Amino acid sequence: MRKNGHDRNGRQRWQCDTCKATTTATIESRSRASTLRAFLDWLLEAAPQRRLGCDARTFRRRSAWCWDLEPRIHPDGVVHHVVMADGTYVNGWCLLTAVDGNDGEVLAWQWCSRESTAAYKALFEQIAPPDVLVCDGMK
């Protein structure tokens, strides 16, 4: 995207370099982007809510929608030598994770109602087949 003048209301217009489509960023989308940045700063950097420029309750109300975002891990296609897989129960649901055995990086995850063969298949479809798989053996 690159700048492409202004619309009749004075808002910045943007044009896609590949398809030549144009768009303008609305105040709401800029506000949501700002709220998401503040939320991530608070979540990942342990910044106290009182330093965010508004009342703590106001911040929690404005950023409540951020908890509904589901992070995605894009597959890199790299074959990892060792992958460790296990499930943990969170609030009545099971979270299956596949972790690189060398550096501890999370490669994929899958939510399920309980550990099952189908759930593990869904987990492993997200990554390239590893050389070695370490797991606790469901049964």
C-alpha cells in the first residue's frame, strides 16, 4: 500500500501496488489499531494499566474485544528434528500443543474437548512431519 492523495473529506487515500484498489483508513480502524497496540503493550510488556493514559476500567472496557482475537501461527514448512506434543486442560477444554524440542518454540496448537486421535491428527496436519516425535502416550 502506498499513499494516493486524499478523498473529498480530506482523509488519506491508499492504493494497493499489486491490484491498484484504493481505500481510506477510517478513524474507527485507526482507533482499534491503537487500542490493540496498547493492549499488546500491556499484555506482553507488563505495563501497568495506570500508565496507559486512561482509567484502568476504561482501558479494560475499550480493549475487551482484544481477548476475542485468536492468534495464528503460519506454518513455515521447515522439518523440525524433534517435536514434543502434549495436551493440557484449560477451563474444561483440552489444548494440544506441538513444540520444537530444540528451542521450545510453539509450532502449532489445537483446541479439543479431550485428547483423541482425531484431535492429534488435526494438530499434526498443521506442521511438516518431524524426524522424531516425543509424546506421553495417550493410553
